[in-house]
Amino acid sequence: MGVHTISPVDGRVVAERPFADRQAIERAVQSARTAQQQWRQWPLSKRVEAVAGALQFLCEPDEQRHAELSWQMGRPISQVAGEFRGVRQRGDYMLGIAETALQAAYSPAGDALQMKIVREPLGVVLAITPWNYPYLTAVNTLVPALVAGNAVLLKPSPQTPLTGEHFAAAFAAAGLPDGLFQCLHLSAESTLQLVANPAIDHIAFTGSTQVGQQVEHAAAGRFVSLGLELGGKDAAYVRHDADIGMAAENLADGAFYNAGQSCCAVERIYVHHTRYAEFVDALVHHARQQVLGDPLHAATTLGPVVNQAAADRIRRDIAAACAAGAECLVAETEFPAAQPGTPYIAPQVLTRVDHQMTFMREETFGPAVGVMAVADDAEAIRYMNDSPYGLTASLWSADQQAAESLAGQLEVGTVYLNRCDVLEPALAWTGVKQSGRGCTLSALGYHALTRPK
């Protein structure tokens, strides 16, 4: 048994790797603990230098590495370089704030008493990363974990196994101690067993809410720290004073980029009734501008979803919404590549939707978005909060003061004004409700991977 990666591009097998057995996993854990004791003694400046070298190695232009990612998960080759730019941006930022984020905090005291709080590494970090942004999501944990003095075991998605191996090669080239960073290809059963292993000091998981619940259950009773970045059903509200052209263009990108396969993709849009028709027309226009096809072609903007099972589920959700009264505004026949029985799905805009539909309540994770008209701000906020998820939300308005007031009412981890579906490394990335717990990025990301002493 092992990893058997089938490309959504054309169904070919692009990678096969054996699963690590129990003995190999135990050796990895023990060597990580040994290496971590050495690594934590390195001066912070030397740890920063080594991790910076790994990032430099990883982010060097590499056409083969870029093509590999397209073959593994279907993202258009034209968009792959953007992920590596994001890796560099986030990594450089986290390296740049390391000294400040990890410095000791001294408390005022009397002449005979000195008090300070220092931040110590947790030990061995297990990072379980997804396929949809396999480099970008991983770097959120890997860089601060290593810089703070931890060892890392990376379990990449079986859909994108080669990404973990590229990380391992980069850290090896940078001269990190042997065993400090390791890539492990694991079965689902072995992954949960490793989560339960008392030698693991922190688990960082990015993926579905359902699997996140399994991870939390496996870790129960150990009092180990967890970072869980889970699902989303992210909403946008277009107010009466919004720039409709700008909002429609950017929300189309937020809904359809990476075929909508992002935890913070825009999946629900609420529009003030006075601007509804205008906005829907503009959004449909941008949906029709997508180029669906082979992701290895430079002109393609929309590739296949990750596999046939995902495509079938997305199509079922859309069909169920239409059977319940929703209207699909984009005909699949407008996109010749969108053939039934394939992972290629046309971008879709649904109107006449409501919150009784699964499509408006559960994560779609595909290139489809629902649009509803609302009477006012209060109704928009009520609908936006009517979700089991709470990752991000965006407001589109010319009135910053009004938007900030509305932002305070939203039950989400991040609120945007006149932008969406983007991470800024200076801000903590976090979710509420079934979107997870903990945070990455910013100084708080370092705090999540260290303990105060």
C-alpha cells in the first residue's frame, strides 16, 4: 500500500510512493527529537539564515517543479508561479519578524527582583498539509516552527506527494541537522496514530472539517496543542454604494481562481437589492471570460477540479439546488471542455438560491457561487452569519466607517473591505466555528508554535 497519485488532467499516474511503516515512523520521530535538541541551541540568527537558504532554493524558477504541480492537482500553469511568490512573501515576512516575535518580555519589578517571559520551542511539530495549496499552506507552519527551534515532520497530501519531497530537498540543501525536517508519506491510519504519539508536541492540520474532527479526537487526552485550519463557506456583501465593476471582477476571481478549491474561496454573495441585477450581469460576464481546459496551456485560467469524485459531488450539489428552484446562469455548453464524467467543470453562477439549499450551507469547493438579493445591511449580516463556518468574509462599499461597523458583527476570522481571498502575512490567519482553531502567520503564528516560560 502507498501513495498512488492520479492526475486530474488526463487520468495518468504521476507519482507512486510506499507508505512509511511503523518502524520507519518511529525512527523518524526519534531522529527528529534528537535533531531538535541540537537545533534549538543554534542562535536565532543562524536558524533564520538556514531557513532563508531553504526558501531561496525552493523558490528558484523551476519549470519542471511548476509543471509537476499542475499535473498533480490541476491548477493552470499560468497560476503556479503565484504560489511560489506567495511562499517567498510569507516566508520572508515571518523570517523578518522572528527576533521581535520571539524576544523575551521583561516585566517591571523592584530592585531585588527581575521577571521575564521567554518563548521556548514546543519540540516536534507534525504538519499535515492539503493538496490545494501544498506549498503555500505548508510554509505558514514550517517557517515559524523551524525558526522557533522546533523539528518538523511533514505529511503531504497523497494528491501532491512531490511537494513534500521538494521541501525536504530544500531544507537538506540549506544544511539543517539530519532528521530535523522529514517528509513522511503516511496512510490515514498511520497519520492518526502519529497524532496520538506522545512524542509529537504540536499538530498543524489543514483540510476538511470532517478530517479535522478525526485529528482532534486522535489527540484527545494528551493536552497537546493543535492548529486546525478547516473548511469555509465564505460570504461577500455588495452594498448599495459599492463599485460594481470592481466588485464583480474581484469576486469572480475569488470564486473561480484555482477552480474554487480554496478554504477562503468566495461561495456566497449577498447584494443590496438596488444593485442586484447590475451585479449579477457583471459577475456572469466575468464567469464567461474564464478559459477552461488543459492546465498545461498558458492561456488556461480554469483547470480541472482535483478528481472525478469531487467533480461528481459539485455537479450533484448544483443539480440539487436547481431542482429546488435555483437558476444556473452559465450553460455548460458554453465551455466545450466541460464534459460530463470528467473533472472539468464550467464556472457557474446560481441565482434564486436560499439557505434551505445545501449549496448555500455546505462547502462547495468548486467553481460555483450563489448570489442572493438582500434588503439592507442587517439582512446581509444575518445571512452571512447563518453558516456553520467562519473563515473569511468580504464587504464591498465606498463607506469605510460603515464597513468597519459591519465587520464587528461578522462571525469570522478575517474581514476584508473591497478585496477577498488573499492572505497578508502580517495578519493572523484564523477561523471560528467549524472553520477551525488556532492561528498561523503574524507574530501570533510564532506564539502558537512556542510556549511561554
